[in-house]
Amino acid sequence: MKSKLSKITAILLTVFFTLGLAACGKSAESTGAAASKAETKVDKIKKAGKIVLGTSGDYPPYEFHKSVDGKDTIVGFDVEIAKEIAKDLGVKLEVKEMDFKGLLGALQSGNVDFVLAGMTPTEERKQSVDFSNVYYTAVQKVVVRTEDNDKIKAVSDLKGKAVGVQKGAIQETIAKEQMPDSEAKALGKVSDIALALKTKKIDSAIIEEPVAKSYVNANSEFKISDIVLKTEDAGSAVAVNKGNKELIDQVNKTLDRLTKDKAIEKLVTDATNSVEN
Ligand code: ARG
């Protein structure tokens, strides 16, 4: 009797032990699977040794083309901030340029890892991508031809006239809402807008102040008009694909560091001074 009982106990013990071990094995396996599934965007970037920036190089001093050591390069304070982000991640920075309108799609398709393009974190954009904290803020200005500046003092002076805005940018909405009596012309690049203004295809353009100043400084044919637009400040933030939480945390860490050191202000001044006139 006793031996029968201990035999049963032994069998039961073995069964429990085996099941227990099997369960252990299983759970170890599943944690392994979970770990590889949970490879974050930051892990991928580190593995690749590079982070790919998407930007639109028509926006001095944020990002613009400049010949560096005889080579056409995209420079500007957005690019400098992107370099700091790459540095903190311990990877190289690769820059891909496209029209502003294509940037969100490039993020979503994984063609670029992050975007710095003076991009304002609007509610509409937040539906499709995630944003960092705002790292810089500017207001909107209306640029006109110098010869017309005396005649254009208010929005009403642009009635029936063409106003240039960048395709896919907030300026498109601002024109619609605040200059409904003007004809909004959306163009792909801010440099196209400047050319259209010069060649009288349009009569004015809504451009963010630092960019407006850069174009005005480089072209005596342009002036910033006295028109005051009712827009709240347009902030710029870094955009990443939805769900890349670790990457946004990293980006915000770098931005915090640069803000604390007042480094961003310096980068903006340096970039502004390096725009070729
Ligand atoms: N801040 C505006 C927006 O987010 C315009 C940005 C345009 N940027 C550029 N690199 N062209 O819509």
C-alpha cells in the first residue's frame, strides 16, 4: 500500500515536473519571440548605423542648398539639429530631399526615418504621424515686389490678385481663410514661389518670417509688406511615423539638451548668417 502510494506520488511528481519544465520552456520561447517582435525603430536605426532625414531644401535658414567645399549640400538649422539627434543615437545622418508635400508619405512608407522641415504639428498631420516638442516658433509674413509695397498695406489690397503658397503647407489654409478674395496659387517649392513673384505670375506670397527675411535679403526686388496676418505662431517640430515612441523620446531628449544650452538659438543665427545673399 505504502509503496503503491509512493509510486503514484512519484508518477505525479514526474508529470508535474515535466509539465512544469515544458511550460518554462514555452514561456522562455515566447519571451524570446516577443523581444524580437518588439524591436523598436531606434534598434533598427542603430543596427543600420544611420538615420534617414526627410526634408525640403527650399526653406532658408531652416534648410537650403549651399555649396560646401564645391559640393552642393543641404544645410540649415534643421539639418544641424538632425545631426545632433543622429549623434545622440550614435549613428550617421543621411539626408533625402523632396517637395514638402511628399514628406509625410515618405515617413509613412518608411522611406525616411524622421522629418525636420520647419513642419508645424497641426491636428490634421497628427492623425497620420507623431511629433516631438516644438523646437522653434515663427510668424507668417506676406512678401510682395518692392515696387508694389506702397500699394499693398492690407489684405484687401490683394483682392483679385494672386497669392503664392507652398503646396501641402499651412500657408495654403491661411490663404484660403484669410485672403478669400485673392487667388491662391500653390506651388511645390518656396523657390518656385519666389521666381513666380519675380516674374509677376503672382503678386504676393505667404511665407514664414525667417524664410521671408532670407528671400528678401537675397533679392532687392522683394519686400516684406506691412500686412499683419491673424495666425497664431507656427511652431516647428520633428515628425516620425506613428508609434515610434522610443524615437520621439530620444528626439525630445536631444531637443531638451539643445534648448537648455541655448544651442538652437545659436544654430538659427548661424544658419541665418550663412544664407548666401
Ligand atoms: N511651417 C509650414 C508648415 O508646416 C511650412 C513649412 C515648409 N517647409 C519647407 N521646408 N518648405 O506647413
